Amino acid sequence: MSGSSIEALDLAALLCSRVCHDLISPVGAIVNGLEVLAEDKDEETREFALELIKKSANTASAKLQFCRIAFGAAGSAGSQIDTGDAEKITRGFLEDDKTKIAWNIPRVLMGKNRVKLLLNLLLIASQAIPRGGQITVDPVGEGDSMAFRIRATGTNAKVLATVPSLLSGETGPDSLDAHRIQPFYAHLLAQACGLKASVVMDGDAVLVSAQ
């Protein structure tokens, strides 16, 4: 492997590893909750276990729906995805009591790779504010050539050291692992869309864009 190229099998394996890594925690919590239900007869403990199972199942479902489009071949029968659907799954996965999303992308049918790129940029933005905050998603241009600008603000917002070079393609695939594959995959998507992706600090905010 050299430059921005990566063997298809290596890419598939690393993306699968990334998805499995994200799902291990909520699925493991479901298993633990079921074990408690099977072994413990205390009503209060059983109620706690049921709540844990419900919360973890919702988390796993939200992650799977997001990953299905961000990394998978969702809607493979067509070449476009509804940005309204992208907004819905993004809110389900990333928005909670600590993190709010201002979605300013118009509802349109958009090329599949562009929507996948958008979701991957949003993932990078969310990782830049681990303690929560505000994510604002704006279009750059319109129509089939629409690009994206995402601004993430929150306490101790920061860009992870390895991400900028992976997102821009300056770091090649030789050093990839399951943790680094996502920003590199976003670079590949941007490249496929004829765009250049980047992430920088903008004052106290993190600016993720593809233009």
C-alpha cells in the first residue's frame, strides 16, 4: 500500500473492526443486563437491569443505523440518499443531553458518497468535543456540488493529533489501524467527491470541512 491507495480487503477489514469496536460496549451491557435478570430476584436490581438493557439496545441500534450509511452500502439500489434521513440518524446517534446539533443542510436527494462523507465529517466533529457541546452543520454551495462546513464548540474542544493528516491524505495507509481508519476513509470519500477535507482549530472551536 502506498500514497492514498489501500487494498479493498484491508479497507473492508479495518472498517469492520471499527464498527465492531463501537458495538462491543452496548452489546456487552445488554448481555450483562440479561445475566442479572436471570440470576437476581431483587426487584430493584431487576428494574435497573431492564433499564440498562433498554438504554444499551437503543444505543446499539442508533450506532448500527448510523454506520449502515456512513460505512456501509445502505440504499445500494440507488445512487442517492435523502439528507433528511441522514439528519434523523445523525441526531439519533450523536445528539443527547450534552450535545446539540444545528442542521442547516436542506432536505434533498444527494449522491451517496457525499452523504457518507457528511456523516464521517460529523463523526470527526463529535469526537472533537468529548464532553459535549454544539455541532453546527452548514452547506457550502448547493445542488450536486454541495460541500460542507461543520463547526464544533464545547469544553476543551480539540483536534486529535493524528486526524488532520489522515483526513487530508498526508498520512498514507501503511500506518492504519481500526482507530485511524475512519478519518482516512473520510479522506477517500472526499477524494471520490472531488473535494478536499480538513480539520483545524478556529479559535476555541473545531472546524471540519470538505470543499
